[in-house]
Amino acid sequence: MGFINQGGKTIPDGIKNALPWILVVLGIIFLVIAVFFIDDSKFPKWNVFLMTSGNAILIGGVFSVFVKSNQFTTIFQKALENIIWTDEYLGNRKDLEQTWEKLTHLINESKFPDIKNDLNRIVLNNYLPKIRNYYYDSVIKDITVKSVDNGILQVTEHATLVIKQHSNAKYIDYHYRYTPSDGGSENIGIFLIDGNDKDIYSNHLQQQDQGGNDLNEGEFLLHLPPKENGEPYTIERTTVRQIPIDKDPFILSTYKTHVRYCQVTAKSEIDDIFIRFATVGTLGKFDDINKHDTSENIAKKYENLIFPKQGHMLMFIPKWRSLTNDN
């Protein structure tokens, strides 16, 4: 049992903790004696002494009990806060989205009261990993302008995509939609999943016109089972695009989910075509991979997070036109 030092003497911790209640009881005893057992006409001094002392002791005891109770309340409150904000507790909650919305609402309430609802909705639905059950650990694209024939630009894109699953995903539903530009075409060449043909995992939806004829557009739906230990999938895809040069040819790449690292290289094998690069919605600019390269080739990287509906664009410009490169 612990003790405290008080004027060379020791007081047990138990007595110290009970002292507020002892004072309350002692104060009540003094007041009871003064009121019921002391004749103030015969012993006025004792009556005044007991009344004054009883009041003082009782008030001090009550105050001590209140302080002690407040201390325990504060300690309990902090302990409870430490519990409810742990990852283990929050991870078991079924209302995380609602909790996030309430916290965000409170943050925006004092700063942007007029647009707080729009902020909550847009951030939750577009920037948080809510819909897709995977993200791109890396996206590496290499684009080459091959030729121009009868006003049609041929552009080949080779993409290597590393995708990681959500920790609780039962399957990774990967969608790839291809839509050619107006008057052009788009054909999928290589499409491999970890070196295997995509048909092992995918369902190809071919778009058709009203007459039932196949259009040169469609969508691949890949149903990938999760790997052990969360190991990623590597997708390799080669796309050949035919783009009319009089349609201001470009390739727009925006992503349906988050991208951790992105790299884009592009070159033209035709002297009459040069390439321009632009970011699409990203929070920062892509960096040059080789700052000393004086050629007109493109070599860019982005090492920050790309959010859904953000990405980049390549524009293929005939040299008889001019375009300012703002990037």
C-alpha cells in the first residue's frame, strides 16, 4: 500500500482517497451537534464554533468530492475517446460513410456553409475509394505515331497496368471500354493478364448498331479472383488506333479508379507530326523523366496520387499548325 509524506508522517492512500467523504461526514456531525445537542443560550461560543466549523468542513468536503468526481470523469472520457477512435473499433462500424459525412459536414459548416452539401457529395462519390474494388499501383504507357495514310493517323499504344485489389474484395471487376474517334477505328492487339490471354477471365461485349451490325467499339469485363497475400495483377494491352488527321487527333486517358504512379512516353516516327502533352484535372503537373532531352518526344511521370476522372491527354499536331504547350 502506498503512502504520502505529510510533515514527517505518512498517510495511507486509502485514507487520502476517502478524505473528501470523511470531511463531508465530519461537517454534518458538527452541524447536528450544534443544532440538536448544544444549547446556544448556555454555550453560545461552542454553538458558533461548531456551526462555523461544520459549514466550512462540509463545503470543503463537497468541493473535494466534486473535484475528485470531475477528475474521474475526465480520465474516463479520455479513455473512452482512445477506444472509439482506434482502427480496430472503427473498422467494425457499419456506418463509416455516415460518420465521415458528419465529420466533413462539421468541418465545412463553419467555413463553406453554402456549398458544404455539394462538397460532401462530390468528395465521397468521386475521390474516395467507394465504387471500385481495386486501384492502379502503376500505369505505364508507351505511344508511337506510326504513319499517315490518306489522312488517317495510325497510333499504337502499349500499356502495362499493375492493379491491386481491395483487401476485402471477393473478385476484381476490371472494365476496359474502347471507343474510336469519329471516323476512326480502334483495335485491341495484345491483351494479357499475368501473361495469360484475357479470355480466361473476360466477357467481351461487342457494341452493335440498330441493324445488329458490329461496331468498332465494345467493352471487356474482367472477373479476376483475388490472389493470396494481396498480390497484384499485371495487365498488358496493345491498342492500335486509326485517327483522322483532320479531326484534331488526340488520345484522352482518364481513370476510373486511383493511380499511384503514372508514366507516359510518346514519340512520332513521322517528321510532319509532333506531340503535345496535357494534364487532365490532376493536382500537380507531370514531371519530365529526362529534363535534358531536347527532342520533341514526350517522357512524363506523375508520382502523386491520381484520382478518378483525372489523367492526361496526348495531342498529335501537324507541323503546319501551331499549338502552345502549357505543360
